[in-house]
Amino acid sequence: MDDKIIFRKKIIKSLIITAAILALEVGILIFVIDVISKKTAEIKERKILAISFEREAADFEDLKKDYEKIKPYLGTIDSAIPNEENLFRILEAIENVGLKSGIRISLRLESQSALPSEISGVNYVPFSASFEANYDILRNYLKALNDSPIFVSVDSVSIGGGSIFNNSAIRLSGKIYTK
């Protein structure tokens, strides 16, 4: 009987040692898998950053080429956008475009100072214009305003009273771009 007890103790001891070794191996395996997962994620992130950097570099090169194309015109563009102090010169130019189109315009600034544009980064002053004209004259005025060297955008046009073929009260609102 003693041999049976000794044999049982040896088997239990062997099972405990085997279980401990298996638990240790599982722990080591989990640790190694975790380390490999972290390293894999880090490598993926670096790869994404490398691809992103390559794209940014390509975009930068494209931007640089575009800049070189417009570089000769920067002085012209800079001189075409007036300072806020020259706003009355711009208003006069807008009125002159109207006179050349056959209409007398009443202009009004909607702000005391220039506001920053979120899209273009250039400042602007909102304005409104009122006049009487028919559709053809309005179309000619907008085309002449578009062809003029003034940087103006028209945001809305409202036509009130009468038919578009007869003179109607017209109101424009838009932005005059400044430095």
C-alpha cells in the first residue's frame, strides 16, 4: 500500500508540475502574442504615416509647381486686391461699371470694416446695390462687373415688381474683397 501512496503522490506531484509548466507556457504565449500584436500595430501605424508622408510630399511638390506657375502674376494679383483704405475707389469703380451698362446704382456698405473670409483667407466688405433695370441690362451689368478688374462676388439678386422685360427694382448683395 505504501507503494500505491508513493506512486499517487508522484503522479499528483507530476500533474502539479505539468499544470504549472502549462500555466507558465500559456502566460508566456499570451505575453508574446501581446508583444507581437503591439509591434504589428506599431508597424502598421508607421506604414500609414510613411504613406501619408509620401502623399504630403507629392502634394507639396504639386503645390510648389502651381506656385511657380502663378509666381509671375503675384504682383498683378496683389495690386488688383485693394487695401481697405481704398474702398471708396472700389465703390466708384462699381458705380462706373453700372454707368457704362446704362444704370445708376445706389451702393451701401453693410459693414464698417473688412471681415475675414473663412474660405479664401482674404478679407471682404459686404455691400448691397439697388437700381432699376430690365433683365438684359442686369445681365450686361453682371457680365461687365465680372469682366472688371475688381474682385467682387455677388451672393444674391432680387428683382421686385413688374416684369423682367420692363424696368424693375433690383437689389444685389455681395462682397468686395480687400487686403
